[in-house]
Amino acid sequence: MEARRAVKTALMLGVIVFFVVMMARAIIGSYTLTPQSTAEDLKGLPLWKIPIVYLLDYAGHGWLCLGFAFTIAGVFSEFLPQSFMLRFMSSGKKISYLVATVLAPVFCVCSCTMVPIFTGLLYAGAGIGPALTFLLVAPANNILADIITIQVLGWRIAVADMIAAGIAAVAIGYFVSKTPWGREFESRFTRNPGNPAQATAVELVKQPLDERLWNALKFGGYLAKRILPAFFIGLVAVSYVQAFFPEELVKAYLTGPFGVIVAALLGGPLYTPTLIEVALGKALVNLGMAPGATVAWLMGQPYDIPNSMSTYRIVGWKIVITYGVLSFITAVLSGLIYGIFVGTF
Amino acid sequence: MKLKVEVIGVNPPCPRCEQTEENAKKAAEKLRKEGFDIEVAKLDISSRDTVSRFGVIMSPAIAVNGVVKMMGKVPDPGVIERMLRKEA
């Protein structure tokens, strides 16, 4: 029994170490993990073959990055003290903003984890501001999205996107908490009076290492199962964009300050789950999208239509429109600032 | 020996919450055959009552006799069973 445990533990540790080492090697050896197909490679192919070639190209380079991202996401969710962080986040109002932004990336979350944390924070008295900040930052900046953005679009754009998304989310959360409709919404979540039991009602059971590793890998696998099908369908669409989307259009409309505005407009309503947005962004970058526009494009995430629809059901249209407009403004501002910062639009 | 198991998840349930509830029921079923008195209930994680009892927690979570024992993961039936034996 003990021996079986040890073997199981070693095997699972082996998987995790494998991905970490391979990833480190790829980074050190600057082995590229993104698809290499250019428009020229794809254009000559028969229509049905384009997505296949593109997907194989992606799989050949990207499997390591994806494997690493899902594994690490699982490990983070299992081994970081998330309950402690959540308590910290729901403590004081001002500090909660900071905690929400800094800690959100390590909450690797699917929407069914996000929404309960959001309402939980409200009921716990953290206020609409920090709760909304969390709701906006977590999908944009979670560890899974971050790893893939870094690998596909490069660390400069990824870091700019992370910082900008964090600042934007705090600003938006703060602003909404000052609006009458934000306050009205917040007041619906009053705490139950008198609850001395709260601190003692959570006493987590400690699990042995092999079970914890298993939890981590299981969660990574679950995320992969949920995300990959849509991701691959998205890549099929991206392959056609890469092959047929006229370069002149991209060069004309997705560069310069005007390009930033167009990218912010497109990046939003046009629905793309974060990972597809990154791949599509890469295709557009290959076709000539400017860095500033790319940042604005990436920041369109919080106000895309399905995301807005699901938050609308919780917070109502007034808040959704408020943060939609604010997200657009912050996306444009971030794109412009990044464009000025790197010196090219 | 009486145990009250509460599976805390989102409503409508997501696949992970559903799996957790199923695993909890499996564990309870097995222990009932050995004479344990176990009640399994489902709680909505986003309700005011749940938050005021447990604070902000990750879904899915399992509470035994009113104390959250596991959260943010889907434990196998065997793991839940072992935990319940310990509590009993």
C-alpha cells in the first residue's frame, strides 16, 4: 500500500517536473511555441486543408505550452492557500482592491467558480468595487491565460496587458461603487446580523501528498476538457483569418491611434474566449496589427457579449453598460499609452 | 452516529459540483450499509445563508456537521468516506 502510494506520487511529480523542465528548456533555447504558418503557406492549400495544417502546426508547437499551462493551473489551484486569500480579499475595503488584482491571476477559474466568489464577496461585505474588480481581473489575468499570452504574443505585450487590465479593473470597480446604481446593488447584499461562528466554520482536512497531486492533475485535466474544444474550433477560424484576411485592411485599420480604437471596438463585442483571442491576436499581428492596437485588442475581453450577458444576469444592465463603456475607454487608453511607450503605433 | 453532509455548489450545478455531490452520495451509501446515519444535502453557495455561515468559499465544497472540510476540489468517494469515518 505504502509502496503503491510512493510510486503514484513519483509518477505524478514526474509529469509536473517534465512540463516545467521542458518549458524551461524551450524558453532558454528560445524554441518557438507558436504556429509558424504564414498567409503564403496557407493560401495555396485547398479550403478544407487550411485548418488541418494550421492545427497541426499549432499542436506541434503549442502542446508543450498548453500542457504546461494546464498542469500549473491545477497545481496552483491545489497548493496555494486560496481560502486564506479569499478571506483576505473580503476583509477591508481599500486593501481588497489591491488583493483582488494581485491575487486574481492565481485563481484559475471557470465561470462557475467566479460567480460564487463574486456574490460571496458581496455578502461578506467586501463591497461592489472589489467584487467587480475580481470579476473583471480573474478571467483576463488568470495563470492559464497569462502563460499562453506570454508564449504566443511575447512577454512585453503580455505584461502590458496584465498591468493595464489590473489597473482598469480597479478603476472600473471603484467607479461603479460610486454610482447610485452600484450602491443600490450593493445594498441588496447585506450580511446576516450576528455571526460569530464564521471563523470556525471552516476547518479544512489535510490530504496526503499523493491525493493532493492527483487533485491538481485532475483539475488541470478538467480545465483542458472544458477549454480545448472551443479553443480548437477557434483556431480553425483563426486559420482562415490568417489565410484570407486582407493584409491591407489590417495595415490600414489596425495601426496608429485610430487602429487602437478599432482594435478596442473589435476585441470586445466580437466574442472570443481569452485563449482564442490570443491566437486571433497573433494572426492579426502576423498580418500587421500594431503593438498598441494589440494591447487594446486583448483588453476587450471583459465586455464581450457572452461575458456581459452572464454578468448582466447577476448585476443588471446598468452596471454592465457602465463597465462596458469604461472597459472600452481603458482599453483605448492602455493601447495608446503602450503605443507611445514602445514608440510605434 | 449521525452525520450531516452538505455539498455546497452553484445553482444550477456545474459539472464539478455535480460530480462532488455524486461522490458524496456514493460514500454515504457505503457507510449507511455499515450502520452510519448520514444525511446528504445540497446548498447553494451564492445564498446569503451559506455565505454568512461559512464566509467566502470556493465551489464545490463539502461541510460535515456544519464545518467546511474541503473546498475547490472534487474528492473521490474513497476520500470522502475516509473523512466521514474520521468525523463519526
